[in-house]
Amino acid sequence: MNPTLKARVCRLDFWINPIFDELLAAQPQLALQVLSRRADDAATADALAQTHAYHVSAARDELPQRWCVDADLIAACPQLLCVSTGGAGYDTVDVAACTAAGIAVVNQAGANANSVAEHTFALLLAVAKRIVEADNKLHHATGFSREDLMGDEIYGGTLGLVGLGEIGTRTARVAKGFGLEVLAYDPLLDAASIEARGAVPVSLEELLQRSDFVSLHCPLNAQTRHLIGAAQFALMKPGAIFVSTARGGIHDEAALYTALKSGHLRGAGLDVWEVEPPPQAAPLLSLPNVVASFHTAGVSHGGRRNVARSSAQQVTQMLRGERPAHLLNPQVWEHYLARRLQLLGATT
């Protein structure tokens, strides 16, 4: 990198663990700007038009559309070299448009995987053990017995994982401690890779038919939107439990409500929603056998610290010309290096 030229890095003014800013401040050849998230802020647009790296929220519902990395933003940011998302998700970034423009994109896969895997089991156990129902009754009711709140064991059951990336793999490891058989469906992995990650490879149909508990761990994209709908819920065992800590929109909320209301499914643990936060009048929130959280599976102190550290490290690596660990569009790399050389000069 030209020693007289600082690479410009921008992020919006969402909360982020301080280690992100600290690590970037320790790099003398980088200059960080924190910008207003307001969609009408001209100063944000001006700064992004000059930036080389953009760290963007991974949560579409909290990010104004204007600041999502799409074709319009890319056209307005001719010096943009690389984009980092603040999580494993990347639905705020049009990766194909970035690739066409020579922009490298990274996510933080695995950085908060332990937190999300833990939250998956928090939801599963809360539903199976009826924890929230018991808590509500103890606070607000009388005249009930322990048997009225009888839950179930999960030991010896079968857990089906839809998606076996970093988070799905951690979830599979935790499952072994609960004595669960683990099935997995992941069209991006071959059978040997699924087995090496601790699961039995099966088709989606077989997974739904055999599992006592089904948990989603795949990204939201055109192929996975409403992947789990009425037909898929109908395939699940009567009395099965459905869990998602992935992304809202992968399962059809109306179809899930019908499957729960009819009694076909025992319950659901949901951390993600098509609209976040879901309105209080959302039908799923009216059901006593739904345990809900607000997309907080990865929002732990440890998870957020790990994501911020990973983000800062990968941005620094890319701007130095070093290939990062979680490059979402590896085919862009030679084009990226050529643009980097043109905009920032040779590595020192």
C-alpha cells in the first residue's frame, strides 16, 4: 500500500463492540469514519462515495435500503474495494453485483457460531420442557399441578439440521451431548463432508419425516426462501418441534401457524421473523407453544466481540492485499487485486 495514502473504511453508527474501532485505529494506513445511518444523510452518501471498505450490518430490517450494498450503491461508490458484513448473514449485500464490479465480500461465518448453537438449544429445551408456560403460570395463575406442565425428554431423539455450515456443525456437536441422533441436509456438501461434521446425510424429505426436532441453519437466498412451507410441515412427525435461528423467510410463517394450531406440531422456537421485530399481533405470538426471541441468537457479548474482531481483521487483510478466510466470492480475487493496486498502490 502506498505509504502516503490511507485506505478509507466506513461503517454506520450502529452499536458494535469497541474492538472493531480499536483494531482499525491501530493500523496507521487505515482511516475509519463512522457515519449516520439516516437514509437522507448526504454526508453518509458523500463518505461512502470515497470509501475503499464498507462494514455493513447483516440485518436488513435495521438497515435503510439506501445503505444496502446493491447495484445503486455500487454505482455511487466507484472506489469501493471490499465489503464486510457484521455477521454470518449477508442478505444486505448483492454478492453477484459486487463480483461484477470487482468488490470482495466477506462475512463472519463462525464468529458467533457458539452463541447461535447455544441459543438453538435454549429454544429447543424451552419448548420441550415448557419453561415459558411454567414461568407464566407461576407468575399469574393458581390451582395447577406439576403434571399440567409436563414436558418431555429430548434424550434419544433425532435432530434434523437443515444446513451444516459453521453454526450447524457446532449445533451437531452440542447435540451429541444430549444423546441425539443428528441428521443433516445440505446441498452444498457431499456425504463424506456431512459425516465428517458429525451428522448422517439425508434428503430434506427424509430429514423431515425422521426428525423429532428440526432446526434451520441455512442462509436466506432465492433457493431457500419458503423452503419450509405447508408441504414440508406436513411431512414432519406429529408432535415434532420446529426451531429456527437462521433467517426469517426460510420458513412460511402462515404455514407454521397452521401446523401448530392444528396440533400437528408440538411447538416451535423462533429467533427470526419475516418482519423484525414481529408485530405483537402476529399470529405465531398468540400461541402458548411458541417460544420467541428477537434475532438475538448471535447477539451475545462474546458473539458480538468475536464478530467485531473478525470483521476488523478481514478488512485489514483485504486492504493489505491478503486473501481473507471468509471470502464469499472467491472468483473476484484477481479482479479485486488489480483494482486495489490501481486505487491504493503496491504493498509495502
